[in-house]
Amino acid sequence: MCFGISNTHSGLKMSKFVKFTKLRTTTDCTFWAKFAELKIDKFKLDDKTVINLWGTYSLQSLNESNNNPLVLDFSSFNEDMETVNNSSSVVCCGHMINKNTYEAFRQTNPENFINSMGREIMTSIQDGSILKNPWKLSLFLVLAYSDLKKYKFYYWVAHPTPLQLPEMYHQEPPISINEEFTVDRVEELCKGFLKLDSKMKNYFTVLILKNGKMTIADLAVGVGTINDEKQSEECNEIYFAFYDPCVSSEAPGWPLRNLLCFLCWHCPTYYFSKVIKFISIRGNKAQKSIVFKLKTKECQDHKIKRDALFHSPLVGWESNAKDKLGPIIVDLSDTMDPAKMSDRAINLNLKLMKWRLVPNLDLEKISNLRCLLLGAGTLGCSVARVLLGWGVNSITFVDNSNVSHSNTVRQSLYSHEDAVKNKYKAYAARDALLNIRPSINAEGVVLHIPMPGHVVGQSMLESTKQALEKLEELVEKCDVVFLLLDSREARWLPTVLSTAKNKIAINAALGFDSYTVQRHGTRNFTNPTSPDLEARNPRGMDLGCYFCNDVTQPGNSQSDRTLDQQCTVSRPGLSQIAAGLAVELLVGLLQHPEEIEARALVGNNRDNISTSDTEIVGLLGCVPHTIRGSLSNYDTQLTITHRFTSCTACSAPVIAEYKNRGLSFILDACNIPNYLEKLSGLEEILKRPDLDELCYTLDSMSDDEESGQKNTIP
């Protein structure tokens, strides 16, 4: 954009009064990608803090038919300017304010913004600090609003400078540097410019000494030379140089304005009485530079003019693509990587929760979880969807059944096409997660889990051995095991493995209109103690597992069953309720200061819990042991099952036998009737004379089996 200055060789009429060419800024997509990351992780909802930036003018491959833009990219947010400093660029500093809403951005008064944010230039000139950092004369400001959901970025850049500059005019027409200096001196100037530090290339002084030598120095040297009579006598000519990105214009660029303000304050007599020579540094090697010889319009009182200048309102907003004052809109929704956009969107939802409601929420502890979902049916699909919502990055499905046409309406990860192709559920669930979130680490494993009561014949020995080894490997690698399988006995071996390997285990089971969600307690086999049955809120080590209420070992629930007994018949909304509670129970556990050892909340004492009781109350509230609910009366109960020392799945004798015998132990559990009852000591309990009273007590504590159906979804 040219403002009426023409070259002597152009043959056009030249205006004597100096006008200035405005600057232009461009943002690289990496600038907004980096800002989106910082917004989520660092700045959050803070729209008051000033964000410091670096901008660069590139000196490489300049298109001299267009003005050189100030470029903002990912390195603009570097704290250390040296990390963006290189010999092929000119570095400028800036400040950014990002508004949280479009309305706040739109209602920001541009005049107030530039006057408040840009006033530091005038202050630093007046207090002399600019002498040490002259590059701060090129300060730029960015007012922005970032729509991180749609990846639209609104920004408006300003280069603040006083409106009321004393009128200046051209004492002589602008000339090329080649007309002002000899060839050797031009070459010396170009080499000297390129050797300058990137930040010092903005403004500097060129001195031609009496002995004919050229010296390139900072602005402080130039001011000292002017104000010191002895130094002035040793200097033949003095030029003030500034990097000018407005290469296509015959008028000086906008950076000259603040250089004039600087000279007006520090050299007022010189400024108002002398012809000042400026070198507009242009071209990638300064070889296209132009010399301007300017003089201020005469005035009676220099001090009044100077004071008026430094109390003048600031101007300098850039024009948009329509050449009107206004912001620029950058839409990166089509260019940003879809997978990364998905991750950022998920993180945004979670971090909004953290910013506004739970500042201490540890999202990394959740996202880093490795979750093993045993069962990819209705519960498995629903649990996986809730885990996705919490930002979990690693999910493994284990299932050995195929997608049927009856599954697709109840099991949310499957489609009609999956049923037509008869895909394995484990693989179909994995593929569905990858379609929802491409960056997730999802795995599907087709595996038959050995079960008590399901006899393992000679022909099945090898496959059973491989299944056990694979399941052991999966449990070892995970952090939490979700028991979502299609029969009670299928949960026995995973319970044994979770206990032996000290993994978090979360159980979810369904009836027709009832559900049970439970976390397994912890076990200490090196120093075993009896459970504290009197504790008001039992410790994690006193809590039972899914089988701690049983007075018989799990058996084959599939034999001699009708179709309705082989399949769980549940109200359609029940699985989503249970799945949501199962995941929320896990998250609450992870955010509790005692984590897996958290004391359990019981329904009859929840109203008496104080929020200051950190043994009970975690970051997200209290953590129950078992949640039992019913849709028949929309009732929810928080109950306790204490650790049973003769449990057929988690007791010390059972775990010790598994660790000692491995596969042989599993085969005995599958093939020998009542083996687990004898091993655990349950058989002796069954011989007790008070057995009927004991069974009544245990039955009243559990309603899992009341419907006569399986407790889980196939």
C-alpha cells in the first residue's frame, strides 16, 4: 500500500509530506495449533494475562513485488527469544490477549486496547530503557478469539504508534542506497547488517567517521554521538537505519514512526532543527535499501510538540483482506489433522470440566489407564463409550462370540453390516472405537475363558493352556479389569488373576430391571488379617469380590437352560446406567487420595459424611463398594460385602494354589466338582450347624441371582 511518495526516477509528482506504509501480518497454521494446545493446557479460561509473542520478518526468498509480512508461527510462543533467533530473520516482540467468547472479542474497544497495551513503547522511550532494547520499538499487539471447537480463529494485529507525529517532509527525494554510497560501502553495509543479531536488525545507527570508515552501532551510540559535542566532531555523517518490510512501496514503512518518536525524545534539538538521514533497510541482504532525508516542520516550542506527541492516542491497526480496518478470520477446520482434532476436542471437554469445576482433577491418571474389558456385549459396548468420554487412550476387548442381528440395537458399537459379516465382537468393537477416535490404542482379542463346571477334555488342553497364558498376559499389562462377561462362572478366573496380580477390578451385572456395580477389594497375602466387620466405612482390604457372598463354587449355568434363561432379558436402558456407574466408580476411585484402598461409602451413613473427612471423601466425592439399583422403584442402595476368608475366587488358599500350580489348578477347578469349596475351606463351613442362619444372612445381602437369570449381557 503506497501513500504517495514517488522515486525521483519515476517521473511522477512526489508529495513532500511524509506518509507511511502500513504493515501486514500473517499467521502460519502451526501458530494456531500451538496456541490451541497452550490454551487447553496452560492458559485455560484466563483472558486477562498478556501472552508474550515473537514475530519474524524472513530475509529469505523475498518477493520484492509484495511487502514482507510479519510471520507468527509455533515458535512465536517460545519463552526464550534466542530459540527463534537466526541470521535470516528480523525478530520483533509482541503481546497477545485472547478472549474467551466472540462477544467479548467483538465488544473490545480497539482504541482502548491499543492505548493500554501499546503505551509501554512510549514509557520505555521516556525512561530510557529502550536504549538497551531498541528492537522493542517494533512492538506488535494481537487481539484474538479462538473457537477451538470449529477451529476458527479471529485475530486483529496492531503496530502501536502515536497519531500526532510532528509533520515531516522530504528535504530531498528518496534515493537508492547505491546513489548514496559507493559500491564498496554498500557491500560493507549489507555485510554489517547481516552480521547483526536478529533483534538488532530492527533499528541501528550507521556512522561515517572523519577518517572515512563506516561503523554500524546500536541506537544508543547514535544518540550519544549527537548529544556529545566531541563525538559529533569525529563523525562526518550519521544515518539512522530501520528494517523496512514494505519493500514494494516508495514510502517509508510503519517502523519509521516509532524511530522518529525515539529521536524526538532523546535528541529534541537535533530532531527539530536538522535534516535527518534514514536508511530504509530493504531486500534480503539490504541491497535494495533506500535513503530518506527528512526534516521536521518548524515549530516555536519543541517541548510542547514533544509532550503532545507522547500524550497522543495510539494508532496502527492493520487492514483486513477487504482493505478495511477489522479482524482476520482463519478457518483451519479443513486443514488440521482429523485425528488430532478429535483428540483436542476430547481434551477440551475434559479440561473445561477441570477449569471450571474440579481444578485438581488428574486427567493424565485417567487418560493413561490401560483398560481390559472382558466381554464385548451390551455392557462392554456401553462401558467403552463412557471410557472414551473420559479420554481413556487404551482399551482392549476380550470376547469369543460373533455379532448377531439381535445385538445391533442393544450393543452400541455394532452395525447391521457387522452382523451380516458375522464379525467377532472383539474385532468389531475395536474397529468401532477406531472409527470414533482414530488415535486410540484399541485391541480386540478372541478368547474363550476357562470356567469352573465347564469340563476341559484332552482335546482342549492346548487351547486352554494358550487361553490362560493370553489372559494372564492381558491382565498383567492392564491397569483395570472390567468384568462384563455373559455368565457368573466366566468371571471366576479373571477375578483370581486380578487378585493375584493386584489389579483394579470393576464388576457390572444385570437382571431384568436391577443391576449391581462393584469394585473388588484389595488383598495382602504376605501379612493376612481378618476383615474388620465392625468398621463403619470398611477399608479397601476389607472389601469383598464378586464371589465373596457365595456359599457354593461357581458352576455351569449354561446347561439345561431354556433360551430365555441362556440370554439376559433386561430393560434396554439398564446397561447404560450400570456401565456409566461402573466407569464413574473407577474414576472416583482413581481421584481418591487412597485410590484402590479408599474406604467404602455405605448407604445408611452417607448423610453423616463431612466433606472434610478425607479418609472417606475424595476429589469427586465418596466411593462406594457396591451399588445396587432397581428400575421397578428407581431405588439405589449402597451396600457392603466384606472379604470372605473362604471365598472360592479371592481367598488366600485359592490364590496360593493358582500361583503354585497355574494351569493344573485351573484344570482341577474346571473338571473336579466342589474342588474350590474344599480348597477354600467353604466345605467345612457348609457343615456348620448354623448354616441355615448364615445362608439367610448372605442371601439378604445379595439380590444378584433373584431373577433366576444370568446377571450379565451376552
